[in-house]
Amino acid sequence: MQKSFREISQFWCDAKRPIVKHSTMCAYRLTLQTHLLPCFGEMTVITENEVQQFVIDKCFSGLAKKTVRDIVAVLKSIIKYGGKHKMFPFENWDIEYPTDTEVYRLPTLTLNHQRVLMVHLMTTPTPQNIGILLALCTGMRIGEICAMKWEDVDFKQKIITVKHTVGRVYNCELKSTEKIDSSPKTKNSYREIPISKQLLKAMRIVKKLSSSPYVVGTSGQSKEPRSYRDYFARLLKRLNIPPIVFHGLRHTFATRCIESQCDYKTVSVILGHSNVATTLNLYVHPNINQKKRCIERMHNSLGIAEPLE
């Protein structure tokens, strides 16, 4: 029996709930409530043209292309589920996305601002500051940093094991946000990261000061990422460093690794990316000097003599 998209989405959620993380389920429900149900909820057939117009409207409303792709991925998954159970016609749409006309710049610290920040963090290692230094020296996500325990740090081997994360998600059923401690984002997010000498020294000092099981903060509970972002913003202001989102520290770490000519696969593994392509697409953008060297090497390899002036 054919049903509406709203009904199919509820069946899909019930099927997904036992096999995905609670935070993922909350994200699915929010996507449905905010974007998909208002547009498609009562439909019993969804055409390619309707989805294409939906994509155009969402992109031009200001949503990032990746966000719109993620929304459409949920839509496709639900329609596919409906088709499989013969409750909703399934059509494999071929959707096009508006071309980007502007070059997106990742939020990163300049080299000078990074030095100012790192000098401050290394000279005043505290349970509050250590998480910011961790982000700059390891590229860890804020949720991973706030959830990290001292038991995850091997001071002898000089290695951090990333195996927890914490975040706040909106629960549509409760109509409020909730803090969730869970396993990392993906299986690739479980990883080991070497500790640099500077970071190791700072962490040893903080370990002596700390009575908390968590690396960041002084509480017996994991640090709230939202409040830690606020602390970071206040610190930048105090140091006269232009504002940047906390995730920009992860971008800064990755950018400096690439600039230092670290191999892409290693950088990808340290960041916990699911594949090297993600790292390449985000961080590998050769500048004009690198392009010139590439052209020169290619011509030199041909072995053709320079023309006479």
C-alpha cells in the first residue's frame, strides 16, 4: 500500500534507530523536521524535478553545498527504503548542484598568530589552555579533546589514543539539546597520535595540577564543547588575535603539516579522515611558487637545451 513520505520517514527512523548512534539518529530527525517534512511530508510521489528545485532553493538560501548534499542523502535513503518495501515509488534521481563561484578559504591562523598563541599556551599550561594546544599540535576535533581522559595518554610511549567524543545534539522528541558522550565519529576516528616534545612538556605540567580524570578542565565530568569554544574566543581576544572558530585549529594543524611537506596519507590518518581524498580536497592547494617549480621540473626532465638569447 502506497504511503506518504511522512509515514515512510517514520518507518525508516524506526528501522535505523537500533543500528545507528543516538547522536546520528538525532541528526536524522532534525534534518527531517527542519528541511524534508515541510517540503515533501504529504507527497506520495517525489519527482527528480521536485528534488532538483529543492536543492536549488536550499543552496540559494545560504546553506553550504555539503549540507544540502547531506540532506538529499537522507531523502534518498528514505525513498530507497520505501521502494524496497513497496510503499513508495523509488526513482534514482540525477541531481545537479550549483557551481561554486567563490573560492572558499578554510579558517586558519596565520603563522605569526599561531606562534603568538602557542607561546602563550606553552608558557602558561593550565587545565583550560591544554585543550587549545592539543588542537594545534594534533588536529583533534573539539569533541575528542573535551572527552579525552588521562588514561588515554601514554606518557612513556608519547602517544594519545583517540577513542571518545562528546557533543551536544538537538533531540526532536525532547525538544531540547542534550550532551552525549560516545565513541568517535567513524572507525577511522579511532586513532593513535604521537605527542610532540612541546606538547608533552605542557601535558606533564597539567597532569600534576589536575585532579580530574579528564585532560581539559577541573571537573569530574567531560568539558562542555560549547563553553570551551567561548573560552577559546575570549583568549584570542585577550591576545589580540583575529577571531577564528575552534575547528580552525584543526585546519591550521593540517595546513602546517602539508606546508611542511608531510606525506598526505600520514596527515589523513592523524586527522582521522576516512580516506586520503578528503585530506587532498581540503588542504592540498598548491600556491604559485609550487606551480612554478612543477613546471620547471617537467621542462628539465625533457632534457632540451635552453634557446639562445
